[in-house]
Amino acid sequence: MNYIHYIHFMCHIILNNIYIYIYIYIQFGLVPEDYIEINQAQPFTSGGNAAPLDLSFFDSHMPTPASTAQVSHRDNGNDPWTVFDNNASGGFSNNWAAQPEGTETGKTSSNAWHSGGHGHPQAYQGPGAEDDEWDEEWDDVKSSGGYAESEAGEGGAINRGGAHGSSMKIALNNGEVGPVWAYPDYQLDCVVADPKKGSKLYGLKSYIEYQVTPTTTNKPVNHRYKHFDWLYERLLEKFGSAIPIPCLPDKQVAGRFEDEFIKMRMERLQGWMTRMCRHPVISSSEVFQLFLSYKDEKDWKMGKRKAEKDETVGVMVFSTIEPEGLPDLDLIEVEQKCEQFNRFTRAMDDGVKDLLTIGNEHWKRCTGPLPKEYQRIGKAFQNLSSVFTSSGYEGEAALTDALTAAGKTYEEIAQMVAEQPKKDLHFLMETNNEYKGLLGCFPDTVGVHKAAIEKVKEADKLVAAGKITPSDKTTMSKRASTMSYSLQAEMNHFHSNRIYDYNRVMQQYLEQQVKFYEMIAEKLRHAHSRFTTM
Amino acid sequence: MNYIHYIHFMCHIILNNIYIYIYIYIQFGLVPEDYIEINQAQPFTSGGNAAPLDLSFFDSHMPTPASTAQVSHRDNGNDPWTVFDNNASGGFSNNWAAQPEGTETGKTSSNAWHSGGHGHPQAYQGPGAEDDEWDEEWDDVKSSGGYAESEAGEGGAINRGGAHGSSMKIALNNGEVGPVWAYPDYQLDCVVADPKKGSKLYGLKSYIEYQVTPTTTNKPVNHRYKHFDWLYERLLEKFGSAIPIPCLPDKQVAGRFEDEFIKMRMERLQGWMTRMCRHPVISSSEVFQLFLSYKDEKDWKMGKRKAEKDETVGVMVFSTIEPEGLPDLDLIEVEQKCEQFNRFTRAMDDGVKDLLTIGNEHWKRCTGPLPKEYQRIGKAFQNLSSVFTSSGYEGEAALTDALTAAGKTYEEIAQMVAEQPKKDLHFLMETNNEYKGLLGCFPDTVGVHKAAIEKVKEADKLVAAGKITPSDKTTMSKRASTMSYSLQAEMNHFHSNRIYDYNRVMQQYLEQQVKFYEMIAEKLRHAHSRFTTM
């Protein structure tokens, strides 16, 4: 098979608050499956969708590159959506949004990811680190001959057809603010809790298992980090073209079993799951429901296999979206909305990063020099008190007691100051960090839509040149319109969530800040009352 | 006249919180009056009374150095106290406590101080700076032929005798805590206010005049800084052996007429005057009363002359102290008390300096990086708010308004933080700074007494050697006892004031701190109320 396949990783490494963005292009070709050649690494120009986009799903009538000639065709090639999608696997699939899955080639490349360490954007920890972690996280898959490799032999075109048939229709309504997803009456949520250390291979390998309890069934299921990661990969493949799927919390090599890390990871997995639950399209998807409420091990394994064979992935997801009762969109208006949203997400990305930088500095000051200073003030008062005690002068016990108490109060304040960021700044930082990740997904999602619009704009020329029929053009317009509706629904989903999230996080932050300052005032009031000039 | 006279200055220079102590010994000899030879400058070993003490006033029966042979004797040499005091002017008077005044030689050296720039300890600003300031501060004296030089010609033995005769008796009572000064029923105080720029020599020279209003008469008098300094010199000469006279606020050359400096100097002059008013011995002295309530220019000038001719200065002040109904003291006990007090003042000096260092650092943080950080947090919130406003999404005005308000709140907090030290830390620093000055005077005062005790302890040997009579020994003991009583009264005065001052300053500090934190909490509570997740 002579195919070329690019994957780009957008990675960030956090080193003492300096964010380093690295784009790594990986080329797969006629090379051993587990061989990865890093083609180039170049600095990331922030906020842009600089990566070339795969437009091949609109190119059914255009000449295809020589390299695509040998690509196997999907068995459901008659579906009007897959006409566009077909070439995706042969084109320059730099964009994950059009990532082919479900073909021999796609499956092979998928395996290559697993064995070679494919990660989601922004989770890269450096080549050595990732290998280390990844091996351990996934080694049970290898040893047990799990879903990843065994599937390739066992599965086939027949099974995949079944997977495709199971995809549901996604409703798109017309809301007050424009197109909106159809929201369920009952908001799904779940609780990630109770991390437990498990082991396998007779204790040779250990891992952390989290208990995930959906509010619908209230029946807990257990999942390891790698299961979350598997879910993330499925959601990214299936919905990534239409819905930005935020990355999972970073993998971490050192101290993976330390309580602090486990707590932090659990909290972030909770945040990620809550965000997924809140999304009506994702939360109602089969794969997500499987993850949240599989009945037993067998059910889970069967479900996993089915999900991995799902063919309604990449741009194919748009074929399942039904903008009911919505007229075709005006392209100029769509373009403007797209551009506005693009500008907005970039500006918000800057704003969020700014806040994170400042928050980090403030965190350092609050946990470092500031409490040290309060402690020194406290010690100075107490020291003066003990000097006074040594005066030999009668009747200054009231003063020395008061001074000691004041000194201790400042030591308590020092401790409060040092512990406060965990109580308030933490959530502000976590929320903004989550949004940073989410905003990082938008350039690609928006890019898919912008490219589709460009193609439709070219359609007139193509008709004139006799390359496509006027009927083809109408079909393209309708499809672009559906894509635009779904983007707008996603924008609106993002905005309403953002408004809720920022209201909530600011409430939390300020509430804790108020408590903090009130408690300091209260402590000082008490310290004050002990002095007397009567 | 072949006399040698040493004066030592203990100077401190504050350079970015690094305190540099310099001891300068100045030797006066057969040289022009305004010539000062700086003999040596050596680092100060903190807290000790390392400077050699003048014990000559106890040495009437000891062989005197050759250089003292030509010293003129006082006309009131029959007074039992001046027998001891007499030799002071001829001995190695390194200690100001035994500073001779009222003789030809003393007067000459006094003039040399004025013209040559004699300063009180800790007010030294470097040779150049002092000359500069001093010339201007005192030039009207020179031009008008004021009290300093004209007196030397006009005055004489007759006038001085009169001045001595006017000195009052100082009562020493037995209080609950031991010997105490006789405190008046009505506590004198005064208000230093209303600094006004005046000028003389047809506007060529300008100066600042402060209005001083005693609470007794409520009739204001005007004084320039140099008048305060004149008063300080008189008090130091007269009471310095028995009572530590704290230095005046430092002279300053640059920005002498700047509002900030004038305000600070006025505040410190107020603090100094209040401390002097609170001391029963000082506040009831003729020179202090003159300063506070002279009737007119003529009264002031006459009073000044009289005060300058006062002979009851140096150790002679002890001759006016009457420990009524108090038995002679046990020397061992006195020594122990002395040692305890010495240890105490050193420890307190360390504690106070420590607090000042920490306070200075805290001040810098509160006025520098901390408010900058709050400002940046405020700006980040406001920035996010304006990004949100650009979303084009309907119905987020409530959030953006709330975010802007929260941002502004943090900017207000930034300003509050930056301004707070002036409201609380300032008084804590000023009080401790005052105490630092006061504590710096104690080693010398205590030293005078320790030396006297040593002499009395040697008295037995002197009697055995036939150098003094047993009656002389008894007299010495009685005198040492009086000195010890006065030191104890002074200790008790210091302790009771200290207890009051630290209670008051801690009350002030904590009260302002409470207000500060309460106001922040209140502001944040308001900011919090604007967010909503309904």
C-alpha cells in the first residue's frame, strides 16, 4: 500500500510557567508500523489554524493526487456524504477532523498510533516520558492481545457496516440565539471519585482505577486513565469535525501514584467528564453511554469493539445531523459569523492565557514570600513579647500576652495566606486551564467549516467548467449549510457554557476571597481586643 | 589653656535599610575654635557601652593627669557634688554625661560645638551634609550676633552663678514598682502644627516655622527646627547623665522644603515633644517651660541666655535629686538591676531593629509588587470582560458587567494595599524608630551609673590606703545611692511609657488592619453579588 499519512501533534510543555508549543508532523508511509519519523518541528503561531486543512471530502470532482489512486474504496461509497469522505483517506490528511477510520489503511494507521505513542494534542510530555507512561498504561492491551491489534485480523467490512448502521440522528433546533443542539430535558452528569490502586500480572504492574457514577443510573463503573483516553480518541474521531473535544488532563510520568497527583487527575477527569456530559450530542452518543453504564466486562469489551468499528466518523458525522425546519444559510453571513467566532476564540485564548500567567505569579507570591513575611511579622511580635517579659517590670503581663497573641495571629494569617490559593485561585486556574484546552481545539474545527465554505464559493466556476452539475452544486450548498448550522450550534453551546462557567467560577472565587478576608479581619479584631491603654 | 577634650558622636546613616553605625571621636585642643579634627572612625559594636567612661567626678582623691593641672576651678567648688564634677573638665571626658559647662573652658568648647557642627548622637548626616544644613540653620545666629558667640564675651562667672541658683529640686518617690519620679497631677502635652515658610535677609534665606501649643496655656509659640535642636542640646547637657534624651528627627539637606518632608519632620517633632512633655523632670524644667511658653521675643532671648549659663549640668544634676524617705541602696542589688536593665535594653534594641527591618520589607512589598499584582488581576478580569462583550452572543451583559466590576474592585484593592502602610505600618515603624533612638541613649546613661558603683566598690581599698576618709566613703555611697535611685526611677518611667506606647501602637495598627481587611471583604462581597448562575 502506497499511502502517505500525516498526523500533527500540537504539544505543550509546561516548564515553570513558560508554555512551549511544539508542532510535530509525523509521516506514516511504507515503513514498519511502529516506526515514526519526525519530519519537522516548528514553533506554533498561536491561535491560528495555520495547519493545512484537508479539503478532499469536497473534491470528488477534482483530479485526485496520484498517491490516492490505490486507496481502497469504502463499501458504502454510494452514501452522498462518503463521496466526499472517500478521498479523505488518500489526501493530505493533516487535519484530524477528516481522519479516516474503518478501512484497512485507516485501521493500520490507528494501530501505528497506539504502538507508536499517538497522543492527543497538548498531552505530549517529551518522547522519552511518553513512551514510558504509554507502555505502562497500555501494556495490558498488548499482553492480553486486547482490542487494538486483535481487531485488525478478526474485524472486517461486514462488522463495520453494522457499526455504521447504528449511528443515531442528531437533532438541530432553531433557538433564540440561532441554531442550537437539541438539549435533553434531564441534564446528564457523573461523579468521578474513589481512586483505587489496582494491580495485575501478580502485582508486577499497578494502576489507578476511578469510580465513575452517572447521575442517571447511580450505578458506578470503574475506569482507568487509559479508558478515559480511549473514550477521548473515539469522541475525537467521531465528533472532532463538528465539536471541539477538549484534551484529557496531561499524562504524567513522575509521581503517578502520589496522592496529590491522583487527586488532581481525578479532579480534572471529573471536569472533563462533566463537560462531556453537558454536551447533548456527546452525552447521548452510544460510545459515551457505553463508557458511563456498561453492564459488565463482556458488555464493555463488546461495546469497545463496536465503537472502534464505527464508520460514522470524521466529516461523516455531518451526515447524521438534521437541521430540522432550518432554511439554507446565506454563505456571506455564515462566513462573517465564522470569522467573528474565530476572532473571539483567539482573543479569549489570549485573555485566558494572560489570566493564567498572572494567576500563576500570584499563586507563587501567596504561597512563597507573602506568608513568609507574615510569619516574620508574627515572630517579631512574639520576640518583642518575650523581650518585654524579661524586663522584670511588674504588671506588663497583659501587654506581653496580647503581643504574643498578635504574633500568633500573624502566623495563623501566614498559614491562611499560603493555603488560600488552593481554596480559590485553584478553581479559577482550573477553569481557565480547561478553557485554554478547549479554545485550542477551535481553530481546527472552525477551519473545517471555513474550507467547506470556500469550496462552495468555487462551485460556480466548477459548474461553468462543466466539472460538476448544478445539482451537485446544490447538494454541496446544502451540506455546507448543515455544517454551518452545526458550527453555530456548537458556538452557541460554547457561549452558554462559558457564561455559566465564568459566572460560577467567579462566584466561587469571590466567595472564598470574601471568607478569607473576613476571617483575617475577625482574627485581627480578636488580637486587637487584647490591647489596652486604660 | 592646655586642655584636651573628647566628644564622641554615635551616628547612624540609613541607606536602603542597612544601618551603618559610625563612632566619631573628635578631639578639641589648642586649635582654632571652628577647627575640628576627626581623629578616628570605627565601627560601632552594637548595644554595648564600649566607649570609655569618664569617672573623673569620682576621682577627687585620685592623682590627676598632668594635663588637668592647668584647668580652672569652678567658683562653687565647695559644693560636695562639684568636687567630683570639677575634674570632669580636665579628665578624659569621653562621656557626655559628665560634659563640663559653665567654666571658661567649658564655654569655649561649647562654642566650638556650635560653630564646628556638634550634633547629638544619631543625627549625623555626613560631614558635607551637616555643614551645609547647619550653616543655613544657624546663620541668623551668626549674622545677628546671637547667643552663641556674643555670650562668651558678655557673660561671666557672676551670671553663671545666678543660673545655677535657679535650679529646682527633683523629687524621687517610692512607688509600687520601686523608686519613681514625682509625676504631676496634670499631664503636660503640646501640639506641633501648622508649619509655615518664613524668610529673612529680605528673602535670601528661608526656613520653616512650626507652631507649638502647650495644653496648659493653649497659647501657641513659634519655633524653627534649630530651636528644637537648641532645646535638645540644653536637655542633653543638663539631664543627659540621669535621663536618656532621645535625638531629634534627623536633619535633612535635600528636599528640606518639600511638603512630604515637612509633614514627616513635624510629626516626628510632635512625637519628640510629647515624649519630653511626658517626662516629669524634663517637662517641669525651666528651659523646657521657656521653650513652650515664652511671652515674647525678649523673654525668649533672656531665657535662652540664662539656660546657656546654667551650671547644674552633667552629673551636677544628681545634686538636685532628692530621694525622699528612701534608704541607701544595697550595691549588689543595684548592680543586678542595672545589669538586668542593660540586658533588657540591648534585647529590646535588637527586637525593635528586627521589627523595623521586617516592617521595611513589608512596606516595600505592600507598596510595590503586591498592588501591581492586584492591578494585573483586575486588568485581566476587565480584559476578559471586554473579550466576552465581543462574542456577539446575546444575553451576557450581566456577566460582562459583573466581570468589569470585579476587575475594578481588584484595582481598588490594589490602591488600598498600596496606601495601607501609611495608615498602619507607618505608626508601628515610627514608634519603633523612636524607641530605637531612645534605646541607643541607654548604654551611656547606664554606663555612668555602673562606673559610679565600681568606684564605690573600690572605696574600701581607698580608705585602707588612706586616700579617702571613711566619711568620704559614706558620702560617695550616698551619692551613688541617689544616682541609682534616679536610674531606677528612669527605668520605671521607661517601662511604664513603653507599656503604654506599645499597647497604643498595637491597638492603632490592628484597628487599621481590621478596617483594611473588612473593607476588602466588603468590596469583594459586593463584586460577588453581581455574578449569577441562575
